[in-house]
Amino acid sequence: MAEEEPAGEQSEEQQQTPKEQYADRARQQAKQQVAQKAAQMGKQAVKKGAQAAANAARAAIAAVGASGLVGWIAIAIIVICFIMLLIGLIFIAPAFTCKLGKCVTQPVNLTVRGDLESVQELMSNLKIDEISSRDAYINAITPLQKKINDLGTNLAGQSQQIQDFYTEMKGKADSLSTFEITTDKGTIKQVLNDISNLAAKIINAGGGLLLSDADRQQKLDVISQEEGKGVLKFARDRNDVFGSLPQVKDSLINFIAEAALHAENQGYKITITTLNSSHNELVAGTNRRSQHNDGLGVDIIPIQPRDKAEEFMQWIRTNQQGLRVYELFYDVIPELAIDNGNPTNIAIGGHSNHIHIGVKP
């Protein structure tokens, strides 16, 4: 058990906003992946170098018998070259492969996805037909342009395709300032639509929220540790997470791990009743396919007392983008619900005895 922080003091991570925490974790994940790539390349190079040196040494030893001194000189040269090879692998190769690692495609991380969804949300709130003056128009598009500029700083390590999509998106966002709201509304709408499509392309090119094997294992370790502490409990469907063929998506694994850590910090427990295996295909009382059956939904027993349930739901709302929450239903506290990605205050029914959370892929 980690030592508790002194009262009134916060760690550097606790002082960060949730978004900054996700950004730091994403950067750490990228560094880990680059380091793993460097180590793998280094091992392969050492193995090949050793094999080549051994072959050359055997050839030189054979030459000793045939030519005496010449053979010994050849062996000395080979030994010197081999030492230089080791020095290069130890001191030069890691630096080179770390630079090379910047070109290795990384899945679009949580921060980038959150930024892209903020871009789409800002555009959806732009009521172009209701804007009549240029000053009002510039004021309306400025937050969108700033968000897109900020997005660029989080794209380090992404593939060239994603970088190209972003460059095109930024160019279109910058061009918005050249249009007149009184005469170019149709063009403005088309540019906004193009930006939205490019945001979707970036997400698709990144393959969704795909955790590396190491990162996924880290999340599973967190879940297992919190389970061992009694903070998290599976009433059923545990194999949906830990089975040989997991039935839940990476974004849900991430949510469960983060929720368990938050619960421990706040001093309450979470009991998962349903994931995928034991849930019906359709949402009760509707013809809509359940998030559970896509590996994106989890039901938990209502947290007690009520104020803890409210705190939990408010935490989800506050961190909705980073946690990728699409649905949040608990009929007892409808004012904190989320439906179709949007905050609402309506009890949808059928969720009075459990809290349902659905996440995006």
C-alpha cells in the first residue's frame, strides 16, 4: 500500500487536470513503446552481429593454419571491429532507434480523441444561419481554430497519414477567417463538414482506442489489484475481461481501471454485475442494440450511500471525454444521466437497480 499524502498536500498528478493526466499517460505509453522497439532492434542487431563475428572468426582461424601471421592479424582486426560494433549498439543504436520511434505509428490516444470530439462538438454548436455580423462570426470560429491548433501538439508519434489529415484540417480551419458570413454561408458549412470528416478520418486511421499489449496488461493489473483490495468486485462476467478471449473493448477496460482507482481514492466500492456475456442483445424496452453486446457496456450495483453514487456519476460527467463515456443511466439520479453522448436529466426506465455506463470504442 502506497503511503498517504500529508493532509493539505497534493501530488503533482493530483494537481493536474484529468485531461493533463491522460496526456501524461499517453506520452509515457509512447515512450514505453519506443523503448521496447529500440530494445527489440538492439537484440536483433547483437544477435546478427555475433553470428557474423563468429563466422568470420572461424574463417580467420582456418586462415591461421594456412598463412600464420596473416591469419592472426585478421583475427585482431575482427576483434577490434566486433568491439566497435558493441559500442555502437550500446551507445548509438538506442539514440537512433528512439528518433526512428517518432515515425512508428501510435494508436490515437485518449487526449487526441478527446480533442477531436471537442472539435466536432464546437462545430455542431456553430449555428451559422443564426450569425449575421462578421464580428460575431469571428468570435464563434475562434475557439474552434484554437482547439485545432492545440490538437497539433498532441499528434507527435502518429503516422504520416494522420499528420497529413491534420495538416489538411488545419488549413481548412485557417481558411474560415477569409469568408464573409453574409455571402459565404454555404462555403463555410462545406468547410466545417470537411473538417468534421477529417476528424473522423484521423480517428479511423488510428484504429480506435487500441492499447498496446503492455498498456493493456497494465490496465488489467490495476483491475486485478483493486479487486484484490476489495475495492472492485465482479458478481459475474469476470472472464469477459480476463478470459483467453476477452469480450470487452480496450476503452471499457480503460474505464473500469480508472473507475476502480477513483473509487479507492474516494473510499467506496464498485461491484460489476453485468458486462457482455450475461446481457440481452437489446436495451430493455427498445429495439436498440445494447452497448454490452459490443463489449462497450458495464452495469454496477448502485454505490451507497446516495451521495457517493452522485459523486461517482459527477466524476464520470466531468471526465466524459477522457473516459469516452457515451451512456450513463441511473433512474434514481436522472439529473446526471448521459444519453447518446449528451448530458440529460431524464430517467429512461429500467435502470433503477443499477448504474449503466456505455463507452465509445
